[in-house]
Amino acid sequence: MLSSTSLAFTAAGAANAQSVSATQANYTGTFTASTTTCGGIATISPATGTTFSVTPVAAGSCTFAIAGGGGQSMTLTIGVTTTTFGGS
């Protein structure tokens, strides 16, 4: 189970990073995060662990798969929106 199944960001950058924790009944090992859709949108670290930090990079949406024991996997949905205020 993830502490949150989705994260929403309104700005990019390390200052806006959010954390998510993974748990699984009867499993005390680490979890592995992977994605095929988040390149250029968000990063996650560490690659393995129980608590992950997600950093927004640019506007878009994507998903990370968080895999635990026994082939169990959970999906973390990411949404990043950024706003640019008018210039000259």
C-alpha cells in the first residue's frame, strides 16, 4: 500500500518534492520504483527503499510502478502543472 496513490505538483524543482511511503502486509523488504512514462516529467529516488522522494521536473502526467514482494506492484500517479505569468 502507498501512503498516497497520486501526487499533484503546481511547480517544478527540488523545492517542490514530495514523499511517499510503501508498505505491504507480511513483507518487510524494500520496494523498487520504475517508470517508462516519467522521463522529463518527474524523478523518484532512491530506486529501492520504503520511502521515496518524487521531484517534479516539467509539466505533464505519468506513473511510477512500485514493486514489492511476491510480484506485487502498486501504481503512483504523478501530475505536474506549471504556470507562467505574462511577460513584457
